[in-house]
Amino acid sequence: MSRPNKESNSERIRRTGREVIAGKLLDREEALWLFRLESSADIMDLLSVANRVREHFKGNKIHLCSIVNAKAGGCSENCKFCAQSGAWQAASPQYGFVDREPVEEATAEAERNGVTAVGLVAAWKGLKKGPKLDEICDRIREMAADGKARPDASLGLIDSQEVAQQLKDAGLECYGHNLESSRNFFPNHCTTHSYEDRLQTIAYLKNAGIKICSGGIIGMGETREDRCDLALSVRDIGAHVVPINILNPIPGTPYENNEPLPPFEILKTIACFRLVNPRKEIMIAGGRTVNLRDLQSMVFMAGASALMVGNYLTTLNQPVEKDLQMLTDLGLDPDWDRHGFADQTESDRSASLPAREPDLAAAPT
Ligand code: SF4
């Protein structure tokens, strides 16, 4: 659809929303225009449109995930945002691989709270074939057998197709492996492995039929262009879940003095990710409590459809009960029947939509 003459920002935002709902994928220029919006009036329009796009593709369902920190601290990598890197002097717990009982406790708690998935998370460079992988696969098999939560994992780089296949055979459904930032910005926050290494891991996982959870972290000093490129890259790799973490500067890490992003910039970024990735689960992960404070509930109005609940790897979150109350207050339902991500396929209801979405067309501009 061409851009009419003298179209206002508000009209352009609403037209873009209609086009996304009708099935259009935004190109880089269109996406970048959204990421560069500045005025609060434009951003409020964008949030309203992102909310409609979320509602169109996701209804009122919100996907909840939690994590078990299976191996903590002392990581060999030098990610500047991470308190678990052995390169920095951040106060972070250190322990070896997790036993069966804590995982059982985590899945039981997940089931009680309507949390869809529990991810085993390890702070190390990555996984090779051997006893550690066998132990992880035992935990995944146990999680798959008890059926209380979808078994997910985030275990760093993997070095072969065989490793991915072993994880898949154990019952792993989804693997978290963030691209973290744009290809351009990546060397600014990590030099011990590359963006290409991460893409290779994602390729092994996809070949094995494992779903991909991949997003990044904002607030590291990256530009809006970098955020836009990240949103496009996670679309290109076919991520099913797109976590957005907001930097929580941890003392002792190189980013300890980073200026926090303004809450409206964070909400705008979430909205842009929704418009670039309309069918994906846009998940708000680490850093929301400290960065958004009283505006946390606005993440759904900005287009988020998933939430990491419980405590994060190195920082505390608000209690799960408070998150569940927030969803109830907003008329949203925790959705815990999303093993197949069926709403992300081409056969979803956008295929039969009219070219012009009535609600957006009728909205004042
Ligand atoms: S982000 Fe992951 S790979 Fe990087 S230092 Fe932290 S635990 Fe290690």
C-alpha cells in the first residue's frame, strides 16, 4: 500500500497497524520509522496500535515462562551485561549442575501458577556431547514425563547437530538462545564468541525440530537502529518466542553505570517488536521491575504476549502472585496450552482478514 500525501504520523501509525493485521511484514525502512518515533503522542498511538495487533493475533492469552538456574556463575564468556561472567567482580551465586529435586519443585510451582514452561538455564559457554549433556537430558526427560510444564532450556552454544538431536530426543521443546543485540553492536558487549556462533547454534536447533526462543537485551548503549535490526533478525531466524530484557546494571559489571532507558522508550521498543513480529510471543523478561516500576502492566498494551515470572538469573522479580493479579486486572488469561505455537502458522485467522481492519480504520487519528 503506498503512502498517501500529507499523511500525519498518527495516520501512518494506524495504517501500518492495519497492514500488519492484514498480513504485511514491515521492511527495515518502515520498522525504523517506528523505532525512531519521539513524541509521547506518537508513542501513545503506537502503543494503542500494538495492543490491537497483539489482541488480533493472540486474543487475551498471555504465555508465562519461568527458569531454573541449573548452573550459576563463573562463566568463561565476557558478556558485559552479565553478572555471571567470571570476567567481572559482580556478586553472583556460584553452583554446579542442578539435581532432580529443585527441578521438580520448579515444575510443580509452575503448574500451580499456570506457567507454561520451565527452562533449565546454565551459565557456561556451551554444551558438547558427554556427561553434562547426559545429565541435562535426564532432567529434560523427567520434566517431559511428569508433564507439569513444557521442558525448555537455555544452555549456551552447542557444537554439533548431534547435541541438538540428543536434546530433542530427550523431549526438549524450545531452546532459549538470544541474539542479544544487532550483528553490528554484538562485539561491543561480547568478544569471547561471535554473533555467527549464536546463529550456528540456532541452525542446529532448528534442524533438530526444536522451537527457538531468541531476543535480546536493550539499554546497553545500542542505537534505535540496532534495536530495529535485532527485531528483524529474530524474525528472519524464525524465533517463536522473542524475549526482551531491559538492562539492570549490576554493580561490578562494565555496564554498572549505564543510564537506564526511559520507560516510554522501553514501551515503544516493545510495540515496535510486536509490529515487526506480529505472530510471535513477545516476552518481557529480565529488568522489567527495576526499569518500568509502576508502568509494568503497560507492556501488554505495548504488545507483549508473554512474561517471564519468578526470579531471574541474578536479580529478583516481583512475586508470581502479583503478576497473576496484574493479568486478572487487565482481563488477560495465563495461557498454558501452547506446546505447538499453532497460532504462529500461516493458517491463523489473518489469512481471512479484510484489507482494512474495522477497529483501526474507525479509530480517531
Ligand atoms: S550471558 Fe551467558 S554466556 Fe554470557 S557471560 Fe552470562 S552466562 Fe556466560
